[in-house]
Amino acid sequence: MSIQGLNNISSSYGALLQSSVRRQAAPASAGIAAKNADTISISNAAREALAASNNSASAATADADQSIESRLAAIRAKGPVNRSQEDQDFLFANDKKLAEITSQGKSPDQLTAEEIDYVQKATGLVNTMANLSPAEKSLYNKAVASGNTEAAAGIGQIGLIRMMGNTASGANGTTYDPLSTEITPANIEKYFSNSIVDPTGNAQSKFQVLIQFLKANPAA
């Protein structure tokens, strides 16, 4: 999976500044004191017209925002399979949080658990962070912050296993409930590492790195 960064699309609004202008009257003749002219003020009619204009602009902005949110909701409801490229482009351009995350230029394995959670929910991908506890997400973030992407990937694999539900295969034909099984070195060895079949050995390698990481940083 690759996440392409897109720039945020933002709307800017100008502020109307009102000021009073004073005129200086020239002296009419010697012996006559100079007087300041009256302050120029905006008429009530002009004030009402200005207020109406501002209200109209605010209403138009609110309508535009509502239209964007409605389309975003419709795109999310379709799911990733049924989305067109136009839908995807609109999603990444107008979901402000998604655009903020993807514009950082980070690779997926550099994102925090919270950022991955949001990206996966927004784009309709399998949410591997959905069933991790706050402590487990903190552990994931600690692995990412330390540059141990393999350990973080191991936690992500456990999150994926938990998406299977309450029953998964463990060692020697046993079954277990991954949703209620804590992430510990012993549980990884006995349960989680036996729930992914990967002939390349990559999954097992990540689990082994995670085991070593957990020994130094046990989940609270």
C-alpha cells in the first residue's frame, strides 16, 4: 500500500475593516480658528447592505461545506472497491484530516497508530488498529518512534489477526480468542505466530523482532 501525499485545500476569507476618516479644514482667514471637519460615517442603509452581503457569503460557504461533507459520506459508504478514481481524488483532497496525514510525506510504517487508524477508516481499508488497546497503540507508537518498524509491523499483524473475530488457530491445532489474548512474548509464540501462514518467513521474522521488543518494552 502506498499513500500519496496531497496538499490541503483550504478556503480563505477576507475580513472587512471599517475606519473613520477625519478631514482637517483649512483656516478661512486670519483670526478664525481652524476647525476639524465632521467624521465621515457609514449610513445605516450601507451597514445593512454590508451585513446582508456577509450573511449571504456565510450561507454560501456553509452550503458548500455541507455539499462536500455529503459527497464524502457517499464516497465512504461505497467502500474502496466501488470507488472511482475521481472519488478517491475527491476524498484525499477534501478530507482535511486525511490530507493532513498524507501530506507529511511519511511512509506507512512511519505513521502512528492513530494516523493509521484514521487513514484506514477514511479510505475503507481493513482497520488493523481497531482492536488494539490504548496501551498496545502506545507500544506501537514507541516502536515507530524508535525506528523499529519490524516490531511495529508485528503488532500490526496481530491487529490483522484480531480482525478474524473471536477464533483463530494456535500451535498444535489449538484455537484461541485473539481479541482477548494479550500481546506478550509467550502468547506470540504459542498463538499469534501460528495464525499467519507465510512461506517467505517475513511474518515470523516480524514476530520474533516484536518478541525481543516486548521483553524490553512490555505492554502496560
